[in-house]
Amino acid sequence: MAKLSRKQRFENARGKLSEAICELNDLKEEYQECRDNVPENLENSPYAEKLDEFLNLSAFDDMENAEGELEGVELPKGFGRD
């Protein structure tokens, strides 16, 4: 089995990151739906608080920024080839 180049490994990692971000965004939407449907008598319950904590994670904002930054990256080709 041939070793993958750094460029191939980068593209693979970027693809996996993109998939992971999509999956996390799907989960966030599902948890938001759960939160939107919490009965009024459970608004201040530990369950609702956990939902709020998850939905307010700043990582969701950073994920989108990370994916955008990686989109425009030009990898170095090597000495004398850049």
C-alpha cells in the first residue's frame, strides 16, 4: 500500500472534518427541536439546562470558521516548487 502524500492526507482530513461538522450540525438541530418542545413545567429542569448548555457551545461557531479557513489553504509544494 502506497503512502499518501501530505496533500492527499490534508484533503482526506478536510473531508472528514466537513462530514463531522455536518453530523454535529444535524445533532444540534435535533437537540434544538427537543429544547423547543420541552413542556412548560420542565423549563427549569436539569434536562432543559443540559440542552441549553449543549446548544450554547461556542464550538459550533468555531467549527464553521475552521472549515472556511481550511477551504482556502494552499499547501506548500516544496523547495523550489512554490
